[in-house]
Amino acid sequence: MKTTLEISDPLLREARKVAARERTTLRALVEQGLRRVVAEKKHKSAFRLRKASFKGRGLRPELADAGWDRLRDLAYEGRGG
């Protein structure tokens, strides 16, 4: 498939030098770079939120079954909200 890329002049000059030194084409060099980037991005794991509980004890027992509304009310209690 044909496509058009806009590449900065200095990067293109360096890429042409590398392609000439390695006796390959600019196209092959670009494909090689794209394959590396795509493979790297594909193998990255999904975002995971770190465990950030306070001293690992979780909620107070009396709040274990509380809903978000109750927890929010307690968080803002005494703050004029």
C-alpha cells in the first residue's frame, strides 16, 4: 500500500544514511521501525491501579455495607457541604 509521510529533514537525512550504510531501502528501514514500535505497544500490559489502602485495613466494619452516598457524606462531614 502506498502512503505519504511527512518526516523532518534532519531525520530523513539520517535515515537515508543508515539505509545506505546497511545497503537497504528507506522503505525497508521505515517498515522495520514501524514493526518494532507496533510490537512494543502491543506487548505493554494494561493500566493497573496500584493498591493504595491505608495500612491495609480497609473500611471500618460499620461501613462495610455503606453505599457511595453514605461514604461521600462522611467524607464531607463538617466541611460546610
